[in-house]
Amino acid sequence: MLEEEQETELRNPFPSPPSHYHKYTSHNLHLLSLLKQRTADKSDEECVQVDQNEVLKDQKDVPDWPLAQLEKPRVDWILEEGHYNVFGDTWFVKEKIPSLGELGGQQLYPDDPTIDRRPALLSILRSMLVTYSRLLKSLLSPPPGPTSTERPEWQTHVEWLAVMSQNIMSAANDLRPVQARFNLEMMMTRQLELRREEAAALHKKCDDLQSRLQELKQATSNMVKVNDHGEESSQLDENSHPPNMEDVLRWAEGE
């Protein structure tokens, strides 16, 4: 009953502190420090076998449980084992998708990701089709007698289909990192193409604006030239006047 309550507490989304947290008192930590000092010349195996009551016989209130429980978790042990437990759940040091065999299932394809799994998966798919056909055939067969103790044939086919379906789903889950990486590559490639298209559109717009400004500049220059020529012509027209009779006589005398 106590173990079930502890398991339930560990599965709680907001679990209470471990039940041994009250052991971390200043007195117990001091005893642990003394024990480590007095057994510093011993190896780890010898320290495990040391009688702490004998080593700390000059101290008061030595607990009956091992003081080594107060030690911090050994990181080197965690790295060596590759996993650790927190609130009843096992966490791996390196993120890894457990294989079907590691989860306790019957794995029908190679566990090594470097080996081509397509032949094995094609074989599983063919076996599924054949088993499904046999399942339909077994369902159409007459039922066994009431005194028969033989296992129904359809039950065997259903279990085998479940095993092969688990293998197909597990193999598909193993490809999720590859699919995610491929989708990320496609997304980044599309973003790069969009940025290139936007840059090309900006360059084209700048070229159009530059050519338009050049046309406006040329048109403005032409208008200035026309206005200057018109002013000079008007000045010449103002300075000149039609000849009269005196001008004609003066011209004739000069001849």
C-alpha cells in the first residue's frame, strides 16, 4: 500500500518533496563530512563496507541509515549509465528515440540506422497483406465446436498483424528526425528564394525609377533650352524695327 502511494505521488504533476528530505539536517551533513574525512584514505569499495557507527562512535545521534544517501548524485555514474530517474520517470542524458526492441516489442527490421531498412519493411508489408487475407479466410470458416480447446486461427492472425503494425509505426517514427530536417531545408530554401525574388523586384523598381528620373531630367533640360532660345528671339525682335524711307535713302547713298 505504501509503495502504491509513493508511485501515485511520483506520477502527480506537482509531486511533493521526496520523503527523505528531512534527513538533510545540519547535524547529519556534519556527520557526513566527518565520515568522509576519516575514510579519505580508503577506496570507494571500502567506504561502502565501512561501519559508520564505528567510525563515528565519538559522535551523538548517529542515524541507523547510511549517511552516504546524503551524497550528491554522481555525474560520472549518470554519464556512464546514460540515464537518470526524476520523479519516477527515466530521462536519457542524450536525447534518443528508443527502438521497438528497447520498449519490449518484437522488432522485425534492423536496429542499426545505417542499414537499409527498405527490404525488411517491404517484407513486413507483404506479410501484412498475406496475413490479412488469411484472417478473412479464417473468419469465413465455420466456428469450432463448444467443446473445442484449440486456439482460434483468427486470433493468431490478429496478434501477428498487431506486431507488424507496431513495426511499421516504429520505423515511421524513426524517420521523423529525417523528415523534420528535410522540411526545415525546404523551408529555408523557400525563404531564400523569396528574399532573392524580393531583392530582384527592388532592383527592378530602382532601375525603373532611375530611368524615369533620367527622362525627367532630359525633359527639364530641353525645356530650359527652349525657354532660353525664346527669350533671345524675343530680345532680337524687340531691338529690330521695320525700315522706313530715311533708312532706304541712307542705304542708297551709301551704295
